[in-house]
Amino acid sequence: MENAFTIAAYVVAGILFILSLGGLSGQESAKRAVWYGIVGMAIAVVATLVGPGSGLGVVSIILIALGAAVGYQLATKVEMTQMPELVAIMHSLVGLAAVFVGFNADIMINYIGNMYDAEGLVMGAVQADGITAIGLPKELYDGLSSFGQLIAKKSSVEIGILRVELVLGIWIGAVTFTGSVIAYAKLAGRDSKLPVEIDTSAKQLPGGHMLNAAAAGLSIIFAIMYLGGSGSWTLILLTLLALFIGYHLIMGIGGADMPVVVSMLNSYSGWAAAAIGFSLGNDLLIVVGALVGSSGAILSYIMCKAMNRSFVSVILGGFGGASGGEQMAVEGEQVAIDAEGVAAALEEADSIVIIPGYGMAVAQAQQNVAELTRRLRAKGKTVRFAIHPVAGRLPGHMNVLLAEAKVPYDIVLEMDEINDDFPDTDVAIVIGSNDIVNPAAQDDPNSPIAGMPVLECWKAKQVFVSKRGQGTGYSGIENPLFFKENTRMFYGDAKASLDTLLGKIT
Amino acid sequence: MKIGTPKEVFGGENRVAMTPDSARQLQKLGYDCLIESGAGARAGFSDALYEDAGVTVVKTAAALWKEADIVAKVRQPEPAELKRLREGQTLISFFNPAANEEGMEAAKAKGANVIAMEMVPRISRAQKMDALSSMANIAGYRAVIEAGNNFGRFFTGQVTAAGKVPPAKVLVVGAGVAGLAAIGTSTSLGAITYAFDVRPEVAEQVESMGAEFVFLDFEEEQQDGAATGGYASVSSPEFAAAQLAKFRELAPEMDIVITTALIPNREAPELWTKDMVESMKPGSVIVDLAAEKGGNCKLTVKDEKIVTDNGVTIIGYTDFPSRMAAQASTLYATNIRHMMTDLTPKVKNEETGEETQEFFHNMEDDVIRGATVTYKNEITFPPPPPKVQAIAAKPKEKVPELTPEEKRAQEAAAFKAQTKSQVTLLAVGAALVLGVGLIPGMPASFMQHFIVFVLSVFIGFQVIWNVAHSLHTPLMAVTNAISSIIILGALIQIGSSSLLITLLAALGIFMASVNIFGGFLVTRRMLAMFQKS
């Protein structure tokens, strides 16, 4: 039974969660904020355990302890470069949990329905006032679990709404589950622990979005049938369809768009929790679900804006057919340079801006970058980092990697903060980024990324690009930066290149 | 292969295309060097010096032209010299191809390959053979010296026991290579130097030389100088008018004016008009480096020094480099030597691995192709545009400064627009919420939860916008952890009497718990790493 204490505890937990998110506005307050979150969660779980969830409490505690052990392992073992994968796979757990809880609700409704039938009563029948349900006889009612009691006292309208909510919860949860698993596989690439290998590029089954649309249409039909009382089999089919949509939708999105996908899935897992909260009548679930849902939605929006693309075009996959004309042909040649040349230029430079990208994460080069930064700063040079909002595979990915390598966060700047400073910069070093420094976004209206805000590093006096080879990279777009007069290509694996460079700079 | 240099036949030309030093370098490339007797005499290089450097001195021009496979000279060849060309011979020289149709026809008829030094493209790689620049550099320097020679005062200001001497004021028009050299010389002599150019992007270079750049109060989209190969292009009539007005204003103050404004293949623009000359002080000097192309001042007489009625000296010499023959020859010979280096590429033999160096007129090479005007009985002028183009940084589009009123108006408009969009959003939101509430039979219990939901979304939007960009990854990890609040649902359900429910709920609890601990721990790990410097 939800007693007053539980609800009071939920209020406290809810406030703590809000503070926990709000605290992330600054690096220092964030350290406090995460504790708010932890305490909030502890209060919520304990309050539930002693209150409405007291049934089989011991089992619950054991399960939580088991989960804690696994979670601890995951969290301590993970490399910071694998953070996107970890977040993605964790979303899948929330999605799956939401599906299970949703199904439980359905089973419980059927169970209670059967009890009503056995008593010769109609579930959801209302008393003379037209609102309050008649309910089960007292002794049967008391024999139910708290969740059973909750359903048993609902009127037919309330049960109808309950079903809408659980359909929503299950559907979103299932999409989140398969979507996250696929996102994980795409992010992890060859390191994926999944038994099947999944192509990181955008792949769709024949039929493409028609297939998704058909699956979504069928889901709606099954949902209506379920609400009309066609039984649980419709719910199962609906779940299968949602699982397929999650799989197929994310399969169709290229690896470069994963930051948006991950934050979108984050949002979905929140909405699923909120929907389940409605069906369970649990306000805390609703509050937290809504917080998470809106957080993910805002992140997706920020990411899309940083790529100058509409959310829809990202979700529908691939770089859209918006470009009408020919892309500008790139003229000139890529001029290579060796470590000595870079070292000499760095010795002479006063202000240096480093632009890291996913390539740095892949090569695990952040430690070397940090060491280079320390040495250059020791010589009295200004070294700063320019972070594009979509650098990496997760929002804020680069910041975390640089922080791991002990780069002070006050020299790590956002695009808007640093873009105007490039003309006064002596040397810009691009490490494993490509599209986010592509001048075609500004110069070439026919480029697939035209209009996307980019870091204007080519305005620096000299640009060095650390890159594995001459290829076009993840998105397959040619980058005129590499052909500019003031650009020199520093070929090789980012980590190895920086190692040799560090040998030249003492 | 033999490379030979004849004596220049053009009257008053003192330069020579080969010096003993350059001959030594050419021999290293594997060439035999020939020189006509007395060719270097006027530049200060005697035949004996050449012989010491291993150069064969040939008595007559005829013999030299006959013997040499490659002829390097300075001036555009005279008709008599063109007649001496023969099939397969290579001539490297200034050639003025744009106005030398007959010369090219003659060379074509003879089957000689002609490389015109003025056609060397202006790209970084070719700078070492850019003879125009090296000659312009000398001309700029000499122009100042020549002006000083005809100017009755010091360049630098002095305060002496015998009185105060004001510094000379020098205006350099056109900040190309010659202009910059003139600026450098003039400032190092101590004069107050002003400089003007139609390309505003050179202002920085001018200022770096210590001169003051004269800006016009004129807004015009200037063609990117780099698009025309680094040369100035023709400006609009309005711009020209603004420019003349500025000069007219400066003219009475200036003691020395050096004009260097040339536009490729055109008559020199008139920049220093008669009335400006008349407004100048007596004793002032004008050096017109554009005299060859008609002069920037219309009073200029080519190759002569004149004094106007109001006592202004106008120098129209066109042979400044020749007046400094030793220096000019050294630089020009080096340019020629670099050209020869490019014409003699190292070739690696695939089988033996030996490197050989041989003369090879490579028409695929941008620089060589650009400079070649006749090749194998064909006229190859004008050349196609080079593949590599120097692109200068685009001028930043200037955002017009807003007046305070405009700013205020803009802010007010923005505020209005914001209010409008916010009110619209609120209205739509309120309508939606009310609409949900008005659905017939909507139970109040649902509405209570609904209110909680709407408010939470609202709070979420308010809070998340403030999250720092750099903390987006921790934000995702934290939201991921707290979205495991779904565990509450599973906890409530696990105590059910149905085994299936218990099982599913147990799985749910386990997974959510993984997420809670994993999510929070990983967030803590990340946040602990963020450090201040």
C-alpha cells in the first residue's frame, strides 16, 4: 500500500533528482550533484521496499545487490573512450525493464479480471456515483499484492487509460531496447561483444522507411485491437513490431549520427519510464521519466543544431538528398609533413589550438595530447582546445576524454567561444576530426553538410592535420581543408604520430 | 649540354644572365658553360673571372649562339638575335610575349623553345625563379636612391646645432615588390613613409615595413588579389576618383613620390595628375617606375629626368636594374640557375637504382609550362591557368556597426518576437492540457498524474538548458542512471502471487539495478576527472 511516508519520500527523491540535473551546469557543482542523484535513488528504492514493494523484499535486495555487482564491474572496467557504447547498452536495459514491467501490468489486469469473473462481478463496474469502482470483496482484495490492489480498485475508464499507458510504455521500451543494442554495436564496431557483427554504415532492408511505416501502422492496429479487448497476443505482436522498428530504424542511421541517436534513445527510455509510471500510478516514475525524456530531447536538439540538420532527417537516416547540384571539386594537393616540421612550427608558435575528434578517441591518443599540452604550456605558450558540439560519438565525449588525461577544463573551449580567435592563432592542430573542420560547410552550398557550423581552423596561420591516411573518413565527404595552402598533413595513427612528435619536443 | 650567355646588344643594358657563381652551380648540374667575351664587363665580371669559374669564353656572339644548346640572356631578344635561333635550341630570357607577336612567330618558325622569364607563375614553388620580383626589388631600392640623389635635403629629421631639419615625407604608390622595396629603403633612411595600394589586404605588409598605409574612405568589394595571381586589377571609376582625391590632398605635403602602379598587360594607370605635380613644393622629386608603360604621371618622359616649371624633378628612367648591374646580374643569374635546376630533374632508374640528371623540358610542370611561350614549332602563349592557385584568406564580411537606436530597436523587436513565441507556446500548451481535461469521462486520478507529468517536463526543459556543454556525457550517464527509477515498478510488482509476474519483475529489478550502480559510478568517475588548471 502506498502510504503517506512513501509519497513523502518520493517528493524528497524527486527534488534531489531535479537538483542533481540542475547541478550539472558547472564542473564543480556537478560533483555535488551526482551525490544528490545517488541519495535520491537510495531514498526512492528504500521507501518502495519498506512500503508498497515489501513483498518478497529479501529477493529484491538480493537482486539489487547482484545488479550492483555487475554495474560496479561495468563502470570501473570501462575505458573512457568506450563511454558511448556503455551508455547505449545501459539504455537498452532500461528499455527492456520497461517492457517487462508493462507486461506485468497486463498480466495483472488479466489476473484481476479473472478474479472478478470468478466472483461473478464485472471488472471496472462503477458504483452509483459513476466514478468509484465497486471493487472486489474485502477478503479477496486484502489477499492481493499492492499492485493488484491498485488495479482492482480501478474503474473501467481508468483501466482503459491504464492500457493505453502500458501499450505506450511497452512500445517505447521495446524500440529503446533494440535501438540501443544496435547503437551499441555500431559504436563499438569490431569490439562489439554481440555474437553477430553489425555494419557501422547506414544499412536498411529493402523497402527502407516504408517498412518502418508499415510496422508502425500495424502497431497502431494491434494497439487498438488490444484496447478493444482482443487479448494479450496482440500486445506480444505489438512488442515484436516495436523491437523490429528499433532495430531497423537505428540500422539505417550512419555511425556519424550516433550522438543524436544516443541522446534520442536516452529520451525514449525516459518517456517509457514515464508511461509506465502512469500505468502504475507512481508519481516519482512520472517525474523522473519526464526529466530524463526532456533532457534527452534537448540533447538531441542541440546535437542536430550543431550539425545543421533537422531531427527528422537524422532519424530517417543517412545524409539526406537535400543537395541539388554538384559538389565543388577540390583543387590542389595534400602536402604531407613529418614530426620535425610540426615540432619546429610548434616551437615558434605562441598560440596553439588543438581540435580533437573521434580519431583521437579511436587511437587512444588523449594522454599524448595532454602530455604535448603540458610541455607546450611549460614553455609559456597558450594552448587551448576547441570542441565542436558533435565531436566524438556522444555529446561531450571529447571533454570527458581530455579530462581523463588531466587536461584542465578551463582551457577546453566550445566552438562559439573560440571560433573568432582562429585568425590570431599561430598553429591549429586537428587530431582525428574531419567534418567539424570542413570549410565546405561554409563555402559550398551543394555540400551535404552545407550550413553546418564548423570550427574555422583554416583561418589559423598554419594547420596541421593528424590523420591516418588520405581517405574521406566516416561521412565520406571530401574536406577542402586538407588541400589548403596553409594545411600540412601529418599522416599516421594519432597516437604513434604524437609519440614521435613528443620525442622532438622537450 | 652547353649553356651559353651572349653579351646584351640592347643599348645601355649592363646586366648579364650568367655570373661566375651561377656558372659554378650550373656546372654542378652537368652543363658546360659558355660566355661571350666581354658579356659581364659592364656588370663587373671580367672574362678572367669567368675563366677561373671554368667557363669557356667565346669570341663572338655568332659562335656562341651556334655552339650553345641553351641560351640564357636578359633582355628581350633583338631581331638579329632571333635569326640566330635554331631548331631544338632553348632560349631563356625576358620575352614580353604579350606584346611580342613577331618574336614568338620568329622563334616558332625556327623551331626553338622559348622560356619567358616574366611568365613564371606566381606560386610559392616558383618564387626562386621569379625574375620580375628580383628586378622589381632592385628597381624599388634604386628609385629611392635616385630620388635622394635629386632631392636637396636629408631623408631623416635632425636637430643640429645649425638648426632643425624636418624629415622627408615619401609617398609610395603601389605596394608590390618594387613598392615594398622602396618603402623599406625609404624608412631605413629615416623618411616618414606613406604607402597606398588598391589592394587593402597589403596594408599589413606595408605596416610591417614601417610605413603608414593610406586608407581611402571608400567601400568597395575588391576582387581578391590572389585570384589575379597576386597582381592588382583595374578598379572602378568611383574608386579611382576617391583615390585621386586622396592623392590631391597629400600632394602638397610630400617631398618624394614614388609610383609603381602597373597592371599586367595594360597601359599604366594615371595616378599623379598634372595639377598634383603643380601643387607640390619646389625641389620635390617624383620617380615614376611605370615609365615603360606610359607612366603613372603623364608628365613623365621615358628614360629621362625632367624638371617642371615649378621645380619638381620627374625621373622616368626605365633601366633601374641595369643601373645596378652587379646586383641585378647576381639575382637574375640565380633565377636562371633555379630555372635550370627545375629543367634538369633527377630521374631514378628503376632497374639500376642510379640517379641521373638530364635536361628535360617538362610541359606537364605548372611552372615550366607557364613560362614556355614557344615549344616545338608551336606558340604556347598564353598558358592555361595553373593548377595550384594561391588563395588568400577571404576578407571578412564586415558587419555594419549598428547605431544605438538601431540596436535598441532590434532588441525591442527581438523581445517582442520572444514574447510572442512564448505566449503562443503557452496558449497551445494550455489548450492541450485543457483539452485533455475536457475529454468526457476523464478520471480525476489520471489528471493528477498528468499534472505531475506536465510540470516535470517543464522543469526538465528549464533545468537541462543550463547544463554545460562539456558535461553532456556525464548528463547522459546520470539521466541513464535515474531512468532506472523503473525499478520501483518492478519492486511493486515482484510480490505478486503470479509466478510469471514475479519472474519478469525480478529480471526488471536486476537490470535496473545494474543501470543504477553502473550509471552513477561512471558519472562519478567522469566528474572526478574534470580539473581546473
